[in-house]
Amino acid sequence: MTESLPIPLTAPISRAQRTQVLNLVRRAARAEILPRFRSLGEAEIDTKSGPQDLATDADREAEKMIARGLLAIWPHARIVGEEDASANPEVIETLREAELGFTIDPVDGTWNFAKGLPLFGVMVAMTRYGRPVWGMLYDPIMDDVIWAGLDGPAELVRGRMRPRTLRVSSGGPLPELSGFTSLHLLPEDKQERFATTFPKLARAVSMRCACHEFRTLAQGGVDFVLATKVTPWDHTPGALIVERAGGVVRMLDGSDYTAGKTEGYLLAACDEATWSRLRDLWDFLLEE
């Protein structure tokens, strides 16, 4: 994230505004998400791109509520929510030109949520001309949040406790690295070769929830996240938070990540050396 931007990015959002957004997300979770957890009927669960790609009434209603609340604070912002963008993908492109934008993933980990697994979250990011400048990863079950902006470190905020500054792990050689990636999201012709790289690592699994995968990386619990399908609502807040926790985040081809990207692979790692080792391991994914 090194390119110059058209406007200053210091203090893009005040602490009071961060609290407003957190309270908005918390209200949406309590009103639209948690009451439906483990209470969904078949008619409340739909498929999108395939049988593993789900949407529920919780996703749709929470996104509407969060979008309305953000527009009440920032009336001219461009809002790109997962459910709206799934039906209208052209809105993703508008993030690149928007002076102020927001991405919303109202229920990240919808498959887990729909199956009754308590591993899901809510993600919101603020962008300026497609660049993430603030992001939050909220856990509705524990009612805590990890957030970061360009003007400060990544923090874990839990109730009345003092915020805890986060730091990524120290990395290491490939056999000692653990992290998250999704085999099933790769093109079929790359899946078999990709799977053969897993034994070279200590652990490579998927939580089916980018929110908690990035939270774990930012807290030093794992060493990497490789996103094999890139979407702005899944990756914009986590990319910034990992960077502010001391990590390295770039596309696998070495280019900067921006919220408007939907092609390629996003690699977030704990440090430069670890990022390079993993890039070398997986650079075949870039072959046509």
C-alpha cells in the first residue's frame, strides 16, 4: 500500500466515530444476527454461486441496517455490501473512484452460521479511493472487536478492558508455519498441485471465516492467510489490520492490494521473509 493518494490519510476516522460504527454493528448483531443463530428455517437460507455459498435473512437484514447507519454518519459514502454486490457486482468498481467508501460483510462465515457453528463475524472497512484506511473485525459471540486505522496500531477491544495492542508472530521456515487457506475456492485445475504443498507446512486449514482467520493472524496465532478468492468485503479490513499488527500483505504477484481487486491471490504473512517463502512455494498459482 505504497502509492500516493489524492488526499491525506492521517486520522481518517475519529475515536468517537469508531465507537459509533462499533455500536451500529453491535446493534445489528443483536437485532438481526444473533436472534437467527441456530433458529434459521430452510426458507431463510439461500444459495448464491453454489451449494457451499450461502446467504441468509441475517446477512441481508444486517447489511441493510449497517448500510443505513453508515450513511446516516457519512451521507455521501459509497457503500459496498456483500449481499448487494453479489446481485450488482458492478458496484465493486466504484470503490476505486470513491473518495470515501465502506465495505460490509454482515455475516462473514455464513456457512458456519447456517450450520450452527459459533465461528462467524461482522467486517466493516473504510476506504479512500479503494485503499483501506480503517477496518474492524467484530465477533458477535464474544462481543469484542479488533480494529485498526492508518494512524495507529491494531487493537483488541473488549468491553471495559484496556485495548490490547496486537502483534503478529515471528514466522520461521516452511515446516514451522501454520495458517489458513481455502483449497475449494481455487480453480479445479490448480487444486491438486496446491494440495501437495500442504505437507511442507506445519498446518494449512480453513475456518470458512475470513474474519476469524485475520483475527488469528493479527494476534500472532498463525503465520499466514492466503486468500484464494479475493473479494473486498472479505479482505479489505483484515488486510489493513494485519499490516498495522506488523505483517506484510500483498497480492501473490507482488502488487499492492486494493479494495477493488477481485482477481488473483492475496497473501498476508507475519513478516517479509515468511511472505517470500510462501510466495515461492505458491508462485505456480500465477501460471496461466
